[in-house]
Amino acid sequence: MFETLKEQPADKILELIGLYKADPRAEKIDLGVGVYKNAEGVTPVMRAVKAAEKKIWEEQTTKAYTGLAGDPVYVDTMIDLVLGNSVPGDQIAAVTTPGGTGAVRQAFELTQSATPGARVFVSDPTWPNHLSILKYLGMETIPYRYFDSETGGVNFDGMIADLKAGLKPGDVVLLHGCCHNPTGANLNMVQWKEVVAVLNEKGAVPMIDIAYQGFGDGLEEDAAGTRYVAENVPELLIAASCSKNFGIYRERTGLLMAVGKDTSRRDVTQGMLAFLNRQNFSFPPDHGARVVGTILSDAELRADWKAELEDVRLGMLELRKQLAGELQRLSGSDRFAFLGEHRGMFSRLGTTPELVQKMRADSGIYMVGDSRMNIAGLNTATVPILAQAIIDAGV
Ligand code: LMR
């Protein structure tokens, strides 16, 4: 049967890792995959994660299965981290998933079960793997305008016009909770409110992917849009990731939440989420979830984690400002100021694949073909090199 398998297209983000490695130039700069790196180019294990792992190693007495939803301490503390007090806990069903991607996949599967034929509206652009998973599941995907490459900001009028014109009851609208991937351009609170009004008017269901909480304006600020949605719609799906804000990428630690308007469907929904886990992989991975639960439920570890995360966030913000400043100096214009306005790990430069390729060939700059740059791939010494390469390429 293997001879009938078709070759799958390479994932454009993961492909870059190999291309970068194969480049012999010492001065090359990796702005590809979304992994945080410090000024030395290292993706560190956070202090609180190390401490929690030590505590678990000392105290854990069994590796027997958890429940299908995973460790309840993790589930409860993560619900609190993402949703705060916005919705009563008995309206929320939630399960641990293998990474944020696992939560995204199962949110789509739940949608398919509940509303066969539901269409999923996605921002243009969105994380390519959203599209790939939807295609794999055979779900219809409809793009809504989102990024304005002229201004580097959100094309909000286009977004609202597309949602108003296209949405039907039961459609799902995928939104990024913060730190939009790949663009870095985000909705403000006024805009979140307007989106919610349109979704409610149309009877569409929001799904929020929140993978970078704490990387934008702060832990609470980054959750504000998600919390507003949770308070103001009848139903909401949320896929959360701990990969980035806890730096536990390879541990695969995510959470899928389903928020209802009251308690009536909560137990059935919880059962469905547990069923999806059981069908896909049975019990979710535990180590990363237990680390996160240990940190969030311990005042000292939580404070230390927050402090380190804040340093990471501010470091990326400084690099953004430095890059926008360098480009202003070199170009003599404000046309790159949006890089300082964007938030999170990524910014889309808004240039062509040809110029991205030229920067790679001429200057060893590795960004994704759609001109997405991982800001954390920079340091204060490489920012001027990137700025010069952008100008030299004629962006
Ligand atoms: C990214 O967008 O680079 C990250 O989310 C990593 C990935 O899996 O694509």
C-alpha cells in the first residue's frame, strides 16, 4: 500500500530550519521558526521550569495514567491564566492536549462533529498549519481580509466587510488571541468589540488560538480580547499553548477549552472533549502540563516565571524598537514604523518572496517566504545587519 502514498508538501516554516543549517556562512541570521532565542541565540529552559521539574522529580511517586482530561491542577490553573474571572468555571469544559496544535486540531474536529459542513473563516494570512489541518480534515476554509501590507497594520474595514458579507449561522471564525502569527498586527479592544457584535449578529462561533500570551503587551493585556469574547458570546472554543510562554516547546503542552453560555451543555461537551482525546491518542502528555501546573499553583515559582517572561517580552520589544529606528535612519522615512507597533514574536515585513529570497542569497537572512520574521532571532548586534539587508534588497 505504501506505493500509493503521495509525497506531502514540505512545511515552509520547518523547511527553513534545514536550509539555515546547510548554509555555511558564519554571519547568517535565523529569523525562521517561532522559537524564542536569547541574545546568545539559545532557547533557554526557564528558571521556574527547572525548579518545577526538580520538585516533580523529588515528589512524584507514580507515572500511572492521569484522567483523559489530564492533570486537573494544570487544567484549572491554565483556565485561570487565560480566562481570569471572565466566565464562571462551571461553564467551561477543558482538556489537556499535545501542544496548542493538538487543541487546534481537536477544536476543528469538535466543530465537524457538532456542525457537519461548518465553514471556518480564517485571517488572510494565518498560521499555515491552520490551513493545512483544515484541508486534511476536509473542512471548507474561507479567508477574510486581515493584513494591510501598505500600512503593516490590520485592514479592519476589510475584515469586518468580509465577515458581514460571508458569515452564516454555525460558521466558525478563527481569531488569534494576541501576537498574530504571521503578521504581528493585532486587534485593539474597540475592534474586538466590533468583531464580537458581527459574530453575534450572524450567529457565528468564534475560535481563538492563543499561543503567545505574555509575549505582546503582558499576560493580562494579551488575554483581554479573549476574555471579552468569552463574556459576550454564547459559545467559544479556545486553543491555548504553553510552548512559548513557558518555553516547553518539545513537551507538547496545550489546552482546549469550550466555553458555553450556561452550565446546561457543559458535561456533554466535557465528555466530547475527553472522547476526542481518547480517539486521537488516549491520555494527553503529562510532563509539561505538570510543570505548568506546579509553577502556576506555587506563588514563588509563579512570580519567578512571570518575571522571566516579562524580561523576554521586553527584550523583544527593545529589538523591535531598535529595528524600526535603524530602518528609519537608513530609509529616511517612517514606512517601517509598523515594526515597532507590532507585538509578539513575529512581524510580517510585507515584501515579496523574491526579495525574501534575495535577502537570503545576498545577506544570509532567513525569514519565511511570506516575509515573516522571528524578532527573537535577532540581537542588538544583528539588528543593524538586518536593517541594512532590508534596504540593500530594495524593500
Ligand atoms: C511557528 O509558527 O513558527 C511556530 O508556531 C512553530 C510551528 O510549529 O510552526
